[in-house]
Amino acid sequence: MLALLSATTLTANRTVAVVIAPSFYLIDAMGPLDVFRAVQLKAYAGVNLTTHEWHGDVPGGIVANGSLRVDLLAESAAPVRASDGTVVTPDGTLAAAPHYDLVVVPAGADTPAIRQFVRAHYARGGALLSVCVGSELLARLGLLDGREATSNSLLLWRLRRDYPAVNWVSLRDRVDRRFVVSEPPLRIVTAAGVTAGVDGALHYVSTWLGTQVAEAVREYIEWPLALEGAEASELSGWEPGPAMSTARDGLGLGFVGGTLYAT
């Protein structure tokens, strides 16, 4: 059962599906996809966490305990147009998809077929990561009833009205917390608006494959926010780079054990 997402299962290979539908929000889907694809392609292997440099042909000493594959899924194999007009081609279809460890639900990917796919995935023990108002699909299925959850802070007023059984939490302007573990340990994670899906995806990578792998991916994609909950002891020799130091000083932030906090 996938519900056992813990250190005892780190050696298992992981599979992730990102579902899309016409008018889906591009960054909601592509942020997590890029994180997981960087792991799939082992881009982290060339990152040196001490020098903060990447040399693709020189391993930086980071070895993952397992591997990961991510697929972009839609109802058909035809190209799908995002809300901003960008057209992407899925890797596969919902009907032909195998079972996955994790399904990512971005905003705008809410159709009857996707709801059925998500419901069946969860019933089999699969994990879910919603991004932005992708959480509405989970709420509509009743998966968030009685739980804490988050979404785009600008739309929480509507979600609270339409789904009062969910304890909606605002993470507006937070840099230290970008997602909520709605069903522990990682069965359901709801990320805040748009770009917060990157933080949610990095959290899965950190849990599955180790903090150093997640940190290396974070540096590889130059994501400016620190890993949530990372301990300094897990990042041997690592210190925040100049860009993060400058950003935290300008925002009035401190840094403790891999987490930014307001000062």
C-alpha cells in the first residue's frame, strides 16, 4: 500500500502522474513536472552542494536511494491547450495509464474522467498532490472533509463557502510554509497557489529519495525558497548561496536548518 510513505520505503522506485485537461494552468502542472523530471533525468547528480556548482560530467557525490518516473496524462493523446494558450502533448492517456504512486492535480484539470481517475487512484492507496485550486477537485470528491487544506489564497473565500467541511488554511505571503500535509504522512498534500506546487513536489522528493537529492534539484532549477523542514545535519557542508542570502536579507528573513522564517 502506498500509504506507507516513509524512510523504510526509500529504496522503492516511484512513479508520478501529472494530469491535465483543456484550460489547465500551465505553471501548476509544469512546476511539479519539472521537479520530478529533473529527478528522473538524474540532474541532481552533477550538483555540488558545497560549491553550489553543477558539472554534468562530474558527479557531485549525491546518490539517490531509488529512481523516479513522471508522466503527463490527459484524456486523449491529442495536444492539450493550457489556459494561457500554450499547447503541450501528453505522454499518455488516463485509460491506458498504469498505477502510480502519486498523482498531481493542477488547477483547471477537473473533468469527470479525471475525477474518476483520481478517485480510483486514491481508493487503491495512491497519494495526491493538489496545486492551487486543484484542491477543489479533492474537496468535491470529499477527500478533504474534516482535514486542513490550502489553495490559492485569493480564492479561499469561495472554497470556504462551497466546501465548509474542509478546514481551509491561508498561506498568503508565506515563504516558510507553502503547502499543507492534509493527510499524513504524505497521502494528501495540498499546495498553495500556482508556484507552490514546486515546494510540494520537492517535499515528496525529499521524503522518497533524501534531503540532499531534493536540495540538489532545488539548486538545479534555482528555486529561491528553502526546503521545508530540512535539517542542517541532512545537508552536510551546505550553506545558503549568495542569491538566497540576499533575498532573505531583503525580506527580513532568517535561516535555520533549511527553513526560512520571518525576523
